[in-house]
Amino acid sequence: MTAASSLLTDRYELTMLDAAIQAGTHERECVFEAFARRLPQGRRYGIVAGTGRLLELIEAFRFGDAELTWLAEQGVVRTAALDWLADYRFRGTISGYREGEVYFPNSPILVVDSTFAEGVILETLILSVLNYDSSVASAASRMVSAAAGRPLAEMGSRRTGERSAVAAARAAYIAGFGATSNLEAGRSWGIPTMGTAAHAFTLLHDSEEAAFQAQVDALGPSTTLLVDTFDVHRGVELAVKVAGDQLGAVRLDSGDLPSLVKAVREQLDSLGNHNTKITVTNDLDEYTIAALSASPVDSYGVGTSVVTGSGSPAAGMVYKLVAHTDAAGEWVSVAKKSAEKATVGGRKNPVRRINSSGRSTAETIHVGEATRPEASDRELLVTLVDNGVVDQSFTGPEGVERARAHRADAIAELPDQAFRLGRGEPVIPTLYV
Amino acid sequence: MTAASSLLTDRYELTMLDAAIQAGTHERECVFEAFARRLPQGRRYGIVAGTGRLLELIEAFRFGDAELTWLAEQGVVRTAALDWLADYRFRGTISGYREGEVYFPNSPILVVDSTFAEGVILETLILSVLNYDSSVASAASRMVSAAAGRPLAEMGSRRTGERSAVAAARAAYIAGFGATSNLEAGRSWGIPTMGTAAHAFTLLHDSEEAAFQAQVDALGPSTTLLVDTFDVHRGVELAVKVAGDQLGAVRLDSGDLPSLVKAVREQLDSLGNHNTKITVTNDLDEYTIAALSASPVDSYGVGTSVVTGSGSPAAGMVYKLVAHTDAAGEWVSVAKKSAEKATVGGRKNPVRRINSSGRSTAETIHVGEATRPEASDRELLVTLVDNGVVDQSFTGPEGVERARAHRADAIAELPDQAFRLGRGEPVIPTLYV
């Protein structure tokens, strides 16, 4: 159980609760849906992330004395609502796309079936988690494709909020990164951690050679030495002198990487260090990674661009009421008509249409009373919370591994055009039937 | 005291500690400096934020049994380093720009004086907080200028990580926003919270009128009614019918705002609701806010753009070792020479040069043995932590109010060109002397 998450919420979720209690409408059965109207930046697909940690936060979404006292003092809601919140735990059902799943515009990524009151107060938390984590995973997945099998490490903790950093490490790992620099992500989610030394370590010592010697003494010759503090070729020479032919890797964090990597590889080979690897970490994103595909790089470290969603730091997901029971207990589909923000009402059953080659051809969304999916369709919704009980196989480190495996499967199903880096349309259409 | 923050850290900070202990260099006295090489996006100035909450996180930066056990199990560091971490609390001195201060390229925003070991392990946390919070405050400050005195509310919690959302509300408030939707920001930092209802509330009820009635029954006629779920003019008509001439405000969340706001103002006036205000919330940023300057808008609600730094979600701050004592105990200035990432070594004393009209003309940075500042210069560094003791006047809600007041003073000192929204150069130069 995580620390209380219940005030990580917009005030209006609670004032709506208060007003609905007053009106006697708070227990109407509802269907809420989280989706993104579009993919950011002309991307071809997105990756769902955050689901597993969201489930843990929903379990921790309780109002204790501290929260209730503060809400009362501030006059946010009145007594009836305070009493309701004191007893709150989510008792509804949540289905959704598996974490790691591919998504497209209007894919109903999360579907909450509950009373209005129980579902509405989770809105802010659901969107905070899905928007940030999916933003990171969607960007990370493109970097993984661009790296074409070479390993990637996430090292952007310093470029995002200190708690978002942990979520970013998790989302990048789900999208196929192999490791993170973030220790809390290692502890909380079981993600492999990596890292050896920064320029400060070299500068602290009386010479670059003394710094390398100190690092090798502590971490062994298989460590990675950062060789660009002063002059790269002198740095490589010293690194090999100190660590010998067992030197694990050299790291380059500056300069024109295509030319530099080539020269460093030649230098290492000429010194007999054929097994010493080259890792690069200089403000990389999916485009610069792709530009290094012909260079003898062995691994990439990615910072700012992955933790900020490479230009799209929020995935644009929204959470909308699409159906509810009315005063007579009958189900009503609802939709708003605001300019450019119109929604499609009604409960939805999405499937991915798959052709005879096993590739996806459409995101097909059955609205309302579902027509039967075709036999080759892949059903997209799974039950995450069943009448208040979270399926624990989606949470914790186990959930992360499961999501990472699922992302690999889901990606393999996409048409090849999905992996083009340039702007374009979603690689398959979203069809309502 | 906040929850333990010590693993919100890159692994390499701890492996450097381990290696420095092995080499006997970990207790060398050091000066580390946090600064940004450039302002993002051709902006004219930046706003420092995060300092107050960083100080609280530094106080909570301790390694308890849970952290030490995990580090030992994972083999991150060896016994000597584990023993050192068990005793760790920061005992050094930190000076820095006041929270809310204006900054420019290379402004030494935070200066840490400590042993290498004590200072290096704080790097990731310091940068996570300063980068994210300053990104938000720098964007928010431009929005505040663009709003030209009209109030702004931050409501972007759902568009950033759930804990970053609290930091974003705090940073926006420091930069001059008047309120936030985020309840935890209200509780933790004393920031005014706001919000009434979303489209879901209207859709839940049997009619728009029934929804408005429910809201007015619960929150009173001075509430803000969201009028664009179906048809704006019908919505305004119903809002006035239900709430009467005491209706507080109507909210518009879609459409072409300049034309819509004008029409709604005319409609409200024609209905006699001259005191009913108009608030707008449709994907605003500094540019769309400025574009509404001639429209009868009364207040703005800003979401995605403020919490994601309006195109620059990380402020680009780095943390560099600039001086240390050597084996003989003598101070040495150090700098790296990496391509495009060269740093200026030595301890620095920054001042803001002020002309006879009270306006700033340069960011003047004295390096090493400081020349005397001129009498009209404003000193920029204040002591935040004195030999391990945090100045509590910078923390908590008091620190937030102090930062907000300081930002207003610092902004008033800038030349008028600082407030141009278009791309350009920093409004004053950074000069080394």
C-alpha cells in the first residue's frame, strides 16, 4: 500500500460529489472512459503505461482523519460528503488495455464501472498517471525501435520531478529500455539499475589517471570510464592504461558522436581492446539514436527526451462519462457536444482486427450493444479491478515484467510502417461499428 | 519531515562515493554549482523555483535500514560506503538565489559547500526539483504577464505525474498564479484551491437545468457554472434562470474564445447579469492568453501548458564541481572541457547590476577571489543551509509566500523588453568579471 493518494485530486471532483449527494444522483451507475483524442506529434502509435502503479494508488485512495479534517476546515465539501468520503474505498469494476498495449486515437484505454461518486473522484489521479507514464512509454518505444536491438538505459531522473522520475524509469523499461539510473525504480519496481561516474569524479582527483585508477580500484576493470572530461583520445589512452584489456566500456557524453564513436572504436581496437564497449549519452532522442545506427555504438543512455516524452510531455488523455442510469434506473448513453471536444457516448468494446499474416489492420470499437467480434480479432479489455478487488498480477514488479512482455508482443503485431520516425497518421485507423 | 528521499538518486552518485572512499578523496572540500547553460526557447528570463521544497527533501535525505539493506543486497556500494551512508545527514552549507528570483544563463542558482561525498549524493535530487519547478515557474511567469492583472488558476494536475502536480501548483503560485485545482497543494503549501464542476456533472443529470440546479443547491448561486456541454447560449440562459443575478461566473472550455467571450458577455449583460464573470479554460498558454487581452475575460484557468513548462518541460539545469581542495588542502578551481559543455571553474559571487532607474542591466558574476560589487548592485546569494541547519523561513507555506513576493519584486526590476513573448535573447547579459 502506497501513501495516501486521495488529495492528489482536483477540487472539483469533490464539489461534484457534494452536489450529487445533495441532488440524490451520486449513486447512479456510470461508465467512465479514459482515452486520447489523438496521438501526439504525428506519431504512428502510442503505448499504454502507468496502469499497474495506478491500481496501487487506487487501493491507497482513502480519506483518513488528516484529509477529512483539512477538507472540513477549508469548507471544500459539507458533512454528508465528508461522511461518504470517510467510508470510501473503490468498490466498482475497472477494465482496460493491458499495460504495455499499443493504443490509437479514441482507444478506450480504461473503463470504470461504478457509481458516479466512486468513479468521479478518481478522475484526476487516473489521468495524472496514464498521461505521464504513457507519454514516456510512447516516446521510449520509438527510441527502442530506433536502437534496433542495441540496449538503452534511462537516465533522465534529473530532468523531471523527483517522483515522476521513478515512474519514468518504470515506463521506459516497459517500453523496452534495459535499465535505469534511478535507484528507487530499482527498489520499488525491480528494474535493473546502472551507472558508474560523472565528470565531477574526474575533476575531484589530481589527474584523470588518478580518477580512473580510483574507479577501477573500487568497481573493477569491467567498469565504464567516462573519457571526455578533457580530451577524448587522451582519455581513452589513459582508460586502457589503467584498466587494461578487461576495460568494460568507455562513455562519451559530448561532441559529434558519429565521427567520435568511429575514431574511438578504431583507437580501442588499435590498443587491443576489441571487447571494450562504447556507450553514448549526449542529449539523445529517437532521431539521434537512429542517426547512429551505422556507428559502432554498443549502448545508449537517454535522459531528458525520454522522461519528457520527446516533445509530448502529456499524452492528452481525458476521462469522460459515457453512460449512466437515469432516475428510473435505465441506462442512457451520454456525450458532450462542445466544439472540437465532442465525445462518443455509450459503453465500448474495442478489439484489434488482425489479418491472416498476424498483423493488425484496424482498431475496431463496438459501441453500446456490441456486435460479435470476428474470430481473428484480439480483445483488448481485461479486468483490472473486479468489484473493488485489484488483480494483483498487474501490480508490483510482476506487473512491470508482464507489461514489458506484452509491449513486445503488441509491437510485433504492428505493420512495419508503425516504426517510421517521421510525422504521419496513426498506422491503423480507429473504426466505430 | 517528508518521506525518505535518499533513493530518488542516480546510482552513479553512490558508486562515485564508494570509489572516493576507497581512494581517500571523499572528504575533500568541494564547491558544487547548479546553473542552466541557456534559457529555453529564446525566452528573456527564467524564474527559480523548487528551493523551499528542496530544502525539506534534503532534510529527509537519510539512509535507513530499508535503504541500506537494499543497497547491500544489490551490491550498489560496499561496506565502507554503507557505513558512511548510515551516518549521513547533510552538514555542509548551501547558498543560492532566493526562490522566485529571476535567473539568466549561467546564473549560479545553488552553491553547495561540503565534502565531495556530502555534496555529490545530492546531485540528482537537487536537479530533479530545480529543473521541474523552475520550468513550470518560468512558463507561468510569462502567462501572468500576458494576463495583465487578470487572475490565473493552475489546473493541470491531470497532465503531469501525480506528485509533480503538487510541485507544479506550488511553482505556478510562486510565479503569480492566484489559485490551483490541486487539493494536496492546498494542504501542503497553503495555496488557495478552486474548482466547481466538469462536463460529467451536467451529463449525469436528466437535463442541463437539473445539473445547474443541483450545483447551485449545493454550492450557492455564486458558484461557477460550466455552460458549454451542449450549446453555449442555451447554457448561459439556463445558468441565469437557475442562479439568478447572483450567479458568480460562467466557464467556457471550448470554441473560438475571442468571439465566444464577447457574445457571452453581451448575453449576460442583456440578461442583467453585469456582475457575473466569465472564466475561460480551453488549452490556454501565454500566447492564447495574450490574444484574449481585448476580450472581456475575467479569469483564466491553465492546464497542460503550465505544468509542462509550455514547450520546455525541463529547465536544463546542471550541477557541476567547480572547485575543491587537493591532497595538500589547497583550493583548486576545476572545469571540464567537453565540446559544447565546457564549464567555468571557481567559486562565484553573482550580483545583479542595477541602474539609477532601479532597473537591472546585467547579471555580473565575480569568479574566484571576488572583486567588490558596486554599491548599487543587488547581491543574489543568500544562505539557505548553514553548516547543516536549514533556514526554515524558506520552507513550508511561509517560504512559498516569501518566494511569491520575491518574484514580484524581482520581475518589477526587469527592463520592459523582458515581457515580450516572442523569441529573443536574455533581456540582460551575463558577464564574468
